[in-house]
Amino acid sequence: MKLNHLRSVSLSLAAVLVTAPAALALDANDFSQKLAAEYGATSSAKLALGTASVNGSDISFDGATITPGDGKPVAIKSQLTFHNVAEGGDGSYTADSLTLPDGDYPVEGGDVSVKNISFTHIYVANSSASGTLGSTRMIGGMSIGPITYSSNGATVATIASITVNNGFKPSQTDANLTELDSNGSATGLAIDLSKVKDPDVQAQSQALGITQLNGQVAEQISWSLADGHVKASEVSVGFDNLGKLNLAFDITGYTPAFVQTLMAAGQSMSASGADSQAATAQLMAAAQKLFVNGVSIRFDDASLTNKLLDYAAKQAGTSHDDYVKALISASGGMTSGAGLPPSLAGLAQAAISAYLTDPHSLEVRLQPAAPVGVLDFMAAAMQPDNLVKAVGLKVLVNDKEVVASGAGDSSGAAASSTDDNSGDSSGN
């Protein structure tokens, strides 16, 4: 009796040990369905993953197909492997990373080579919880590079690396997510203009003495979900020894609900037989909750302006100084002739004069005393007489605020300026 009992227990234990891996194995189909739902939550396109295979905690798919709402399917033939996948108690999934093989892709006029493609800290929400917020926190990080564009065997452009790092508060998987922070960069951007086929590009680059471009792109953005406060302190592109262009902005009202409205309206417009007027009305209603706190567009010169002026002066058969004087003299007529009101024309003329006289930096700010609704902003743009005051328009040349010395004056009088100590250029 005792021997039979031990045999029964042993067989039961053996059965549990044999079936445990299968019971605990990842459900690749469930993961695939939830990933596709997450992708479709913010896009009119549909994602279909290929045949799945599970190897321990890794899930691989034999390619994928993306079908846009109004376009032809795009096939991804590379194997997609999600590493260290784990299912959460709420039916969500996390994965340490997704890696893709290096690829070479034919494009018009050449080929693009992409290497070291990796996405990290992946979160796939339960389908019932999927939506704008779920897809927003889907990726914690990304790195790609180098990327190379070649034509006829010659390297035309390269990007050494592209990286994006997203931070989440309290955490990426927390249902009560309150804030997202993102910073990214594209470094080692290089373009060999001598290899560009367009003869006009080659001629102009040689005339300007610019045959090689080396630069970088950067972004730094934070998003508070409760009030939809989005602040971009930097969205820039810069080229060594030429200059850097940066956009900064500060808005509120960009909530997940607002984003959902945008996507719904966009999907409605792309759908067959969509009522575009209804979608537009939906967008206008949502835009009433969006406010602009500040915007800045800034260019820091590192020789580009003088190169362009030298080139233009040579084409005109005159000296650099004489050409600049002629431009300043003509600026009054150009701004007045553009139909601008006297206050705005005078400000534009003063800014042109100040910058061309000593080109180092030029910045245009919208810095209202109080947040301005987007619809009010649009209305102010339709009434240029009130634009400067309504949106707090300021122009800074070499970090000094420009003040029009003679609105609408076509004599080319130089601008007066004051030191600006107003702080954050985005108006916050």
C-alpha cells in the first residue's frame, strides 16, 4: 500500500514537472495581439506580425506587415526578436529589448544601410487598457546607427547614431502615469555635397565654400499629463562652423484626451467617405482647450550669414559692405510693401538692419503676458495690427531686444535695442 502511494505521488510529481514549462510558457499569440492593438491605438495603420516562436523568455516573429489605412501593405522581412519578455499580473507585457538585423534598403538614386537597431524598455499594455497613454509609454529607449546613404558606390551622407531616452513618472508600467520626459540626439551627421548629383547644389556649395556638412540634431521635451503641459526646451539642428537653428515652445492643454481627439479626427479624415467638416469641427472644439505660453525660434550664426552675403554680393558685382548697406536701405520698402502694419513693418526693418550689421544671433519670441488660446492666437494673426501686443512678439538680435525706431520708415534707419533679461525664451 505504501509503495503504491509513493508510486502515485512520484508519477504526479513527474507529470507536474513535465507540464510546468508548457503551463508557464509565454503566450506568443496573446503578446502579438496586444502589441498589434497597441500599435493601432494611435494609427490608422494595422500591424500584423509573422509566425511566432518562443525560446525561453524570448519571442521572435518572422517579419511583419504594416497596412496603412489608405495605402499598400509594407512588408518587413527581417526577424523581430523581443528579449526577456514577461507577462504582468494585469495581462500587460514588458520586454527588455527588441532587436532587428542590420538592413540595406534601395531608395531612389541609391541605397541606405542601417545597422545596430535596438529598442529598449518595452511595455505592451493589456488590450482593454490600450490607448493613447499606453502607446505613448511603449518604448523607453531607442538606438540606431550608423546609417549610411550611398549612391553609385560613393558615400553621400551618414549619421553615426540616433538615440532616444524616455523617462516616466512614477514608472513606465504605473497605471497612474503623470509625466513623460524625452531627450534624443542624432550625432555624427555628415553630408558630402561633392557627391550630390544635383549640379546646382554642387555649384552653389562650391561658390559658398561648403563642400562638407557636419552636424547634429537634438531634442529635449517634457510632458505633464494632468494639465497637458508640454515644454520643449530644445528641438535643434546645427552644422559645425555654419550655425544652429533651435525651436523651443511651452503649451498647456495637450492632454491624453486632446491627443485622442486629434487621432480620432485624423482617422476620420482618412477613412473612405469621411465627413471632413465634422472632423474639422471636432478639432476646433478640442483646440479651445489648447494654450500657448511661449514660443521661440532662434538662429545662432557661425559664419553662414556672411557666406551667403559674400556670395550674393559677388553675384551682384559689388562689395560685401555695399551689398549689406543696399539690403538695409531696401528693407523699409520690402517690409512696407509686404502689407504689414506700420508697427510690425518697423520692427522687421529694425531687426534686419541690426542683424545684417552684426550677424551673431537672431531670435523671434512669442511671450504673452498670460497664456493665449490657440484659436485666439489664430485670430490675432488675422489682425496684424494687434499681433505684437496680443502674442507678446519680441525680436532679439545678438541677445538684445530690437525696438523699431521708425515704423514703416524706408530710410533704413538702424534699430535701437535693449538688453534682454527675460529668461526662458519659451515664455515660461
